[in-house]
Amino acid sequence: MKSIVETSQEMPTTLHPDNSKGNTIKDFSFQVYPALKLKQTLACLIEEQFNSHGFGMIEVGEVGLEITMGNSNNSTVAHLWLKPTGLIDFQCTKPMIAEFVNLKNIYHNLVNADDKDTISIHHLHGSNQLFFSFGSDPSTQFSEEFVEQDEVYHVKFPNITYACEAVILSNHLKQMIEKYEAAIDPKLVSVDISKDYLKIAVGETDWLYSYRHGDKLNGIRGMVGDEEHHAWFQWRDCEFLKKAALVAPGVLLCFTTDPPHCIMLRFNLRELGDLVYLQKSALTVFNSHSSQELKAGLGHLPTTASLV
């Protein structure tokens, strides 16, 4: 997974002359409501620790709006998907593929939008910019130019295959990250999951989600029989994750098999879409039925020195 590279180029934040030569044909247009959700998710994506330059890849098509950003320092990647059914008056006659914009500029222009505002977004045929507006004041209208492709590396969110998933309360996720930040190096998170329970340990603190067999409210899926899965990892982008915990009441934690040895967190925006974060684990052990198998897996866990 590659990320967008750093660049010192100053990106414009004001309305730019349109190069569409008077054309008013829109390749796509839609509205996002409420503005709060878009502002919250953009705040995650432009978080300094995760992506200091703010460049993101935007795509619009029959699947809706997709924004992908990556962190080249630690190979983490995030993906925002807004479904066409969750957008207002979604229309797309010509898809937009792999265009890059400065999301920091967009966020700073949207920051004054009321949380309950509706944000309008469109692209004119032949234009090299996206157009935004919110509220009734014409002064809130602005645009953002696309960045030339040769100025950035191509970044793509991979296709995901996961073995299991479990629900974590977002307020618990925030507590875990705070405990992680306060822990003494080397910092490590461990996760144990079966069909009946999920246990997450950070330092000397544990969070245990226990479910009765056959419980209709079971927050664990993908586990069968008496198998257990285990993973060890570090929180790579703590500020990103703390902000992401605000966008949804719960988060799905998934162990992936493709790409291998990854942890995925999915923040559900309900009918609007979702925000997904993917990072490497230090080690994942699947289908552990015995302490011997688990001990064998732990033999492959990186040394503490390599985790610092």
C-alpha cells in the first residue's frame, strides 16, 4: 500500500477561474447531509500524524463518492465511502477516476458550515476542479483544483477479505487508545476472539465482550466451533482513531486474510456510508485450538526492540 508523497507546493484555497469555457454540463452532482458527518470524517483524514500534506484521491461513480488516503511512514490507509443511496439527488453521467485534491483546503473551507447544513458538490464537464457550497450565503461557494497526477503516487484501497469481525463501542476504543498512549514502551495491543467472546488488552487493562451461545445480539461474526483467533499490533495513528471514534457509536474490528496480517476498523456512518482504516498487525494467529498452537505463533512475534 503506497501513500501520497510529501510536496511543498502551496495549494489554493479560494475560488479559481474555471477552465470549462462556460460549460454548465455537470458530470456529477450530489448533496451531503448532515454537514457534520463530512466534516468529522475529513478531520480524521487530514489529521497531521496520519497524513501531513492532506492530499487524497477522490473517485465518483455508480458506487457513490470514495476518498482514499494513506500514510507512507507506516503503511496505513483509510477509505471514506459515501453511498449513492445515502447522498441527496445523486446524479453521475461521467465517472471521475483517481483525481487528487488537497483535502485540508476543502475541510478548512467547510469548517464554518453549520452541523445541520447540506453540502452541495459538483463537477463541470471539462473542468479541473470540484465545486462546493453550503447554506444560503453565496460567499460560502468555493472550489478546489485537482493536483497533477505526476505530483503524487497512486494510492488505492485494497480489496479486503476478512476472517472475522467483532463490535467495539466507540467510547471503549477511545479509552483503549488513551491507555495505549499512556503505556510504557514497547506498546502493544493484544486481541483474542472466539464465537463467544472478544478480549482486548492494552498494558494492564482489559476489555471483555462476552456473548452467550446463540445470543441474537451477538456482536461477533465469522467464528465457528471452538476456534480462536489472536492478533498483536500497535495503534499507528492514535489521533486519527480518536477522531474517528466520534463519527459512529460503534466500530467493527476485523482480522483480514487478504491483505494478510492486517487489522481493519470500520466506522459505520449508517445510511450515509462508512469510514475504514487498515493497518498491519505485528502478528495474527488464526484457528488456534490449543495453547501449543498459540505458543508456536508467539514464537514469530517480533522482538520488543523491533516494535519500538
